Amino acid sequence: MAEVAARRGHHSRLTSEIDEALQDMLHRGRNRLTTYGSQVTHVWDLTVSCIGGGKMLRPRLLMDVFDALADDERETFNQLGEERRRAAISIAAGVELLHFAFLIHDDLIDDDLTRRGKPNLMGSLLNEMSGAPQTPSADREQQLHFVRSVGLLVGDQMLSAAHQVFARADLQQDSRLRLLDLLDHTVTESCVGEMKDVGLSDGILASGLAEALETTRLKTATYTFEFPLRAAAILADAPPNVERSLSRVGRDLGIAFQLQDDLLSAFGDHTVHGKDAYSDFREGKQTPLIAFARDTPQWPAIGTRFGAADFNFQDGTRTSALLRECGAEEFVRSMIGELFGHVTTIVSTHIVETHPHLARCVMDLAGSLEGRAS
């Protein structure tokens, strides 16, 4: 019990450290905009209020792994000193800025005006325009065009701000360049994954299990897990073989994480996981769950309503039952189990002997993800 309390206290302090650095970055970003007038700074303030307050999953992953590596590489880390940890906190905050950029662009691509049940940046701007009598007359389409344009541009600003954090990090040139290359790789794979996701959902690209899994890896695993784990290894000056192992761990955990999300959307309790009930079905998401179902006798019954704009809760419960009946749920759960098994093998084979603190950190992370309900 004392160990659990200590860990919670550590995570609370860690979150506060990252948030302090993040708020400082956001404040400096706002200050740069004051010269352009109150309307521009208001958009920035609205952006921060709409996208802030998340779990900080990615920056916390980075710092958890960095601190574990610091314990394992204590002699090297002592030479690096606290300056390296401050640089790591800054990079972790930069990772969250990148997350903000992706959230805004994701809402734009999905044509969403809400996030987590509340108006997002575009929705908030639209609400303000609708309720402001002094706003010049504009029809709904013009207002939507404006708020979408603002979303695109503010997302670009956040992306640029994240790049600046990496470029200006107080690090040796070699480490900085490796981090910049990793950032570029992550943005590239995330963009390619998003393009594939949209292409599959819109029927532009041929769908199949291999394509759906590759889209999952590109869109989620690279940016949510592999990116922070590899960044931590670079920041801690860990040996190359450790970074390679963490890359594989991040890939497997990231795919498992997204497959769990697919299951939660299809079979979970929306009052617990917080997503719109059956939103993946309504949006026609071509997940591995759906890719498997396409090759079963139940697909014609599933496909009649899959992706329908008026897809309702009753459609969702029926589709879920059919996905269970055809074996899709069991198939995806078995894939998740295999991926967690891969992680255990990597840790026991390549990490635990030389980096016991890191091994424990990775296994604690895997344990926290297995069987999650939200």
C-alpha cells in the first residue's frame, strides 16, 4: 500500500512538473501573439481552454522511462546532472504540444465540433459567433469555413511550437539532431496513418486486415508509445540496443492500446470510456475488428447499417452482437494477448538483465494497460 501511494505521489509531482513547463510554453506563445490584437489572443486562449486538462499520457510515459533509465545508468546520469532532466521535462511538454496539434487537426479531419462531450475549438468559436449580435452577417457555411480555417491554422501553430521546443532543447548537438529526426519520423508516420485511416473509411483505399493493422501502427503506436519511449532513451543517453528494444515495446503496446480502443467502442460502456457510443460504427472506421468481420458470413448483416449517418444505439447493440457471433471480438482479444506477450519476451530477453528499473517500468506500464475499461 505504501508503495502504491509513493508511486501515485511520484506521478502527481511528475504531472505538475510537466504542466508547469507546458503552461510556460503556452504563455510565451500567447505573448508572441499580443501584437496582433485581442481577437488573435482570444483564439489562443480558447484553444488552450478546449484542449487542456488531458491525462498527459505521452509526456508521462517519456519521463517514467527517462527516470527509470536514470536509475539504471546512474553513473552516466550523474555526469549529465539535473540539466538533462530539465531538458527532458521540456521535451515532454513539447510532446504534449504535438498532441494538441494532432487533436485539433483530427477534429478538423473528422468534421467534429465537440470533444469529450464538450465543444472543441471550432465548436466554441461557432457558438460565440452564433450568440454575438455584433458579428457581421454570415451564413452557416461561411461561419463553418471560418472556424475550420482557424482550426487548421492554430493546429499548424501548435505543430511549429512543438518543433521549436525540440530545436532549442539544451542538449548536445548529436542528441538534439536525433530527437529532431525522431520528431520528423513521428509526424510523417502519423500523417501517413491518418491519410490511410481516412482513405479506408471513405472507401478510397482497399480494406483488409493487413491494411487496418498497418494504419493502427502508423496512426497510434508510433506517436503515442514509440515516440516518447525512444525520446526517453535518447535523452538518457541509453545504449542503442535499449532504444531498439523500446521501439519494439512501443510498437506492440501502441497497437494493443488501439485495438483495446476498438473493442471499447464496440463492446464497452460509453458512460465509462467517455467516447460517443458506437462512434466507430457510425463513422465507418475500418478497424481490424471490422476487417476480420468482412470475411465472415455475418458481414452482410453488419454492412447494411455500418457507416450510416443515422446509425443509432439499437444498430450499435445489434452490430456488437454480430461481431461477437462471427468471432471478431475473440480474434482481436487474442491479438492483444499476443502483443502483451511480445512485450514480456522483449523485457525478459533484452532489458531486465542490464536495466532492471526500466524492465519494471515497462512491465508496470503493460500491466496498467491490460484489461483497461477507459
